Amino acid sequence: MSDTLQTASLEADFDRVIERHDRIEPRDWMPEKYRATLVRQVAQHAHSEIIGMQPEGNWITRAPSLRRKAILLAKVQDEAGHGLYLYSACETLGVTRAELTEKLIAGKQKYSSIFNYPTLSYADVGTIGWLVDGAAICNQVPLCRTSYGPYGRAMNRICKEESFHQRQGFELLLTMMSGTDAQRAMVQESVDRFWWPALMMFGPPDVESPNTAQSMAWRIKRDTNDDLRQKFVDMSVPQAQALGVTLPDAELRWNEERGHYDFTQPDWDEFMAVVKGSGPCNAQRIAHRKRALDEGAWVREAATAFARSQREDAS
Amino acid sequence: MDDLDLDHESVYDGLLGGDSSQWAFGTDFEDPLAGVDTMIPAGVDGAALAAYCLMLGDDALIYAHRLSEWTSNAPDLEDDIALANIALDLLGQARLLLARAAAADASVVPQMPEGSPVPPEDALAFFRDEHAFRNMGYVEALNGDFAVTIVRLLLFSSHRLALLQRLATSVDPVLSAIAAKGVKEVTYHRDYAGRWFVTLAGGTEESRRRLVAGLRTVWPTYAELSRSTQVETLASEQRFGVDPAVLTEEVDAVVDHVLAMAALERPDLPPSGTGPMGRIGRHTEEMGHLLAEMQVVARAHPLGKW
């Protein structure tokens, strides 16, 4: 059988697996473009977890109660754990954590733009839990059924923990809303800042999303950006009402005919600028990651050298 | 989701096991000692018990603060997770110990404005002034590089493990339960630090050089861990606490063992300082900055709910 024929037969097998909604596993044959798309998506997700540690980590040493400090520290620790699972899932596709991190530092791979916005008050810890983790969950729950096995299984666990974080964030805001006027104002100001960037987390409108169609066909992605965004808005409006905060969109209203809330699109020019590197914290986030990596290089080298010497001693 | 909720509340699991015949620990997040009989045992001086709990609680709180500064800054993700874990354990110990201090002697708790919902352990952590903190200067020091951090953690956790092991037999059932739970945690902290200590010693030339430098930085402060105050002497006499001076030999043996595994000698450096300064409220210059950061949000909202 010629190479071309063999590839055609492998590709047909692959397509059948996808069609049956079965999972592709690391040792299975897969089209190169499927592999590349997955690496891009899973790496971007892993980087988001790791960069996402920074804006919330910013408040660990200033958390205003011992209980909140423990909750926040545990949450940021969970994010490091999520990064680990996802880098591991990525490694099953033939790339190493170090290679991926290098690409992140070099700006060749992206992370979620939301983390390029600063955290300016303790309420932001709650808002990130409620809106940002909430948006992340909308994006991620469908991925538990994604076609690539290791990614789907990692997402299963991550989604459970993210749901917990979202409820913790909401609970922090709810508690603050029952506190002083200054605390209520702090919550409102935070929601005002994070609403639009949260809407942007679903990516550009479908008509401008170049990768959506192929990713949906391969079941790497399971819903369109606009569908997920709508779902998020529909979910958030009653939650905002329960909290007693106003979402900063004068056009936000229930549309009986559609059975959904109508809402204003975020500023997509701002989104593109932030994606391209001009957000308020892009440079800072990468510089922080790079510094940690550079400062830790001698430790990682020591661990490698020590493990090697132990193996040599043993043999 | 229920299994997850349990995961996150497991901080209190250790308190539920063991000898719980005389009291039951609550698992309510709001009050760390909910459901616990906080009556002071016969023969124990409440003020001394509170002062002693503040010492151990403040050590844990301030050291947790320092270790939490590693978050997103560690050499690898695994160490980010491990150091956060250690900080979380110490934070949990701090919360229980400060709550115990407040329950033993309410007069140690700073007075809050009327109507303030701030619980006593938070009032102690966030509304006390620097001179009222009773932690050792040892835990205030800046982290330094990873080698300094590992050396400091090794010495601290070796000492604290020996201390908690004895404290598990305290006549105060609350302290005894907190200690029993802490033993499991700090055993891991010591293992983590010990493994890295040996790894850095046997890794590369640079890691060995940095480890030796770290050892020389931290070593002069090691003696502070075993300096006793009158409070600790009294705690030992009344059998609710441990005099750190009696731990010296045991802790030295552990440290010497790790040094031997790393093929290193004890540095020939004299101890710094003369008395138990931090324990009587005289701190290092770093402490003010640390507290300014730790307390800033809480102090801006004395009537706030979090």
C-alpha cells in the first residue's frame, strides 16, 4: 500500500472515531493539523492558568481575613495544578512543558486576554471568581466531551474545581454586599471593570473567528463563541440581580421572542489591541513569568543533575 | 460537587480523629473552634495559655505570609504548589491558635468598633500593632533565593515538628488537637525541605554554592528557635506547652543528619542576637512592612464583612 493510500485509510479511521463521538488517544494516528490545533488550544489554556495566578496572587498577602486568605491561596494553588494537568495533556502530543513555556515567553503562544487586566481591589478576587471563572466554565464544560482523551479528562477535573471557585467568588461578593457602603461600592466598581473583558473571553464574534469551523468539525470545540457568550449573559443577569449589582450595559434586556437577553457587544477593537499585546498588563505578566523562570533555572538544573547522578549511582 | 466541598474543608479533618471523647470539633468555616469546649483546664493560667498560643500562632501566620510570597514565583509549578501548600497548612494552624488565644484570654484581642463583625482571630491578625505580635524574628526575614528559603524551612520545620510532637500531649485538649493535626502537616514540610536541601547540595556547582551561602545566611538565626521566654517556661511547668530549649538536642540531630546526607558541615558562625526579641514584641525592620501589607485592606474596613 502506498503512503498516500495508507494515510487515506488512517484518516478515514480517524474520521470514523470522531463521528462516533469516541475519543482519540495519544497513540492513535491523527492528522498533523489536528495535533497542531490541539497543541495550540491546550497550551493556550495551560498558559492561561499559569498567567492567571498573577492577578489573583496579587492579593494573597493582603487578603482581609484569615479565611479569605486560605480560600484565595488554595484557589491560586489549584490554578497551578490545572496548568500542570494541561501541560501534561499537551506533552502527550509530543511537546514539552519547557518548549511551551518558551513559546509563551516569546509571545508565540497566547493566553486568555482577561489576565492582561489589573486587579485593583479585593472585590476583584470575587469578581474574577464569579464572572471570569463563570465565563471560563461556559467555555470549558463542553470541552469535557472534546475528542482528544487526555484533554477531555483534564477538563473534567478542572471544571469541577472551577465551579467551586465560581461559587466562592460569588459568595465573597455576596458577603461584601451585605457589609458596608464602601464595600458595596467596591463590588460595583469591580463588576463595572470586569464585565466587558469577561464577555470578550468567548473570543471574537463567529463571523470573525477563523478557527471555529474546523475545530467544531473535529469536535475539539463544541459550541460557537457567540452561543457561549449568550449563555453566559443569560446566566449572569439573574446572578447580578441576586447580588444587587448593576451590569454596566444600558441595552441589556430580556428579549421574549428570542428567549434570551439582548446585550451590547464589547469593544472588539480593545480586544484586538489586548490580544496583540497592548493591554494594561501584557508586558508585566510576561516579564513576571520570565523572571520566575530565569530565577528558577539553576534550581531546575540542579534537580536534573541530581536525578542523573542518582541514576548513575544506582546502575 | 459534594466530594469537592469536602476536599476544601479537609483542613479540619485532622481535628476530628484521635481522642475526641472529651470534645468535638466543628467544621464550620465561620468559627474555627465552633463546637469545641474551650474551657481552660484546671491548673492552667488562662493569660499564659493565651500568650503561648499567640507565640505559636504568630510564628505560623508570619511564616505563612512569607511562604505565600513564592506563589507564581517558584522555580517550577510543582514547587509553586508545594510552597502554597505549606503556607496553607501554617495559615490553618495560625487561625486555630489565634482563636484559642482569644478564647483563653479575651483581653489579648484588640478592641474593635461597636458593630464590627470581625471575628477575634482576625482582629488578632489584622488589627494588632507590631509590638503586640509574639512571633520570632526568624520567620520575618525576607525569603531570599530558593536556597535560603529551603534552609530556613528545613530548620524551622525540624524545630516545629519536634515541638508539635510534644505539644500533642498538652493538658489543653484544644492545643493537643491542633498539635496532632500539625504533626502530619509539618512532617511533610520537613521532608520537602530536606529533599531539596540534599538535591541542591548534590546538584550542580552553582546549586551547592548557593546552598552553602543560604546556610550561612540562615544559620546565625537558628539559635533563636530554641530560646525560651518566661511564658514558655511557665507553659512547660503547667504542662500545656513546651519549653523550646528542651528540643535543641533532638532538632540538632535531625539537622546534623540532613547536613551529613548533603556532605556539609555546620557553619562556624556565632548566633545573632542575644535574647528572644520577637517573643517580647521587638521585631526586625522587615516586620513593619510585612504588617502594613498584610493588614491594609482589613484596617481600611473595620466594619467590613468578608
